[in-house]
Amino acid sequence: MIEITIPNYRLVQDVKPHYVYTIRVLSVDYQESVERRYSAFHAFHRELRKTISTPPFPSKRIRCSQPKVLEQRRAGLERYLQTVFKIEDGYKQVMEFLGLKYQPRLGQIFKCSIFSERKSVWKDTQQI
């Protein structure tokens, strides 16, 4: 069994400050944490909805950094990933988005360093 959570978010102080969300993937013998910006999630959603029926995606409020709004978005993104992961073949898309590979028959997760064509769509938006 694999559990995907987004336990927190943090502000990245950069030329253009932004928030990243920490996605934690847990299985019996594997744990990985990955950070993604909202824009990477949104690019993932746009690509995903071309091939499967997707759940509602959390909206973005322009320049909103209030803790209540950020927490609602964090919870919404977590529900979104968990729902997509349960859709047939959705788990493959989620793992690819996170840079991981899941072998269901073996019950194992592997870190993936090779970008597929689809991942190149997210490449620019996932830079932290």
C-alpha cells in the first residue's frame, strides 16, 4: 500500500518568492519527499485531463499568501493527488509527476532520473 500526503508547504525566498508543497510518498519499505510549485501541479492537471477524467483542481488566488488559503490549497492538492492515484493508470501519472516509478507487482517504488516527453512539460514549472 502506498500513501501520498502533502503535510506542509514553505515559502521559497527567491527573486520571485513562491510557495512549494512537500509531497510525501510512503510505502512499507520506501519513503520519499518531493517539492512542487502550484504551477507544476497545474501543468500536470492540464496534461492529465487530456487523457483521463480528473477530479476538481484547487483554484489559485492571485497573490494570496494568507495561511488559511494556503492550507486550503494544500489540502485540496493532497486530495487531488490521492484521487488521481486511485484512478486506473492514474498512479503511473502521479508517480511520473513526482519523478518516481512504481512496480505494483513487486510493491516497490524507485526514484526515476529519466524525464519522459510528458515530464518535459512540467520541467520548467517544477524548478525550485
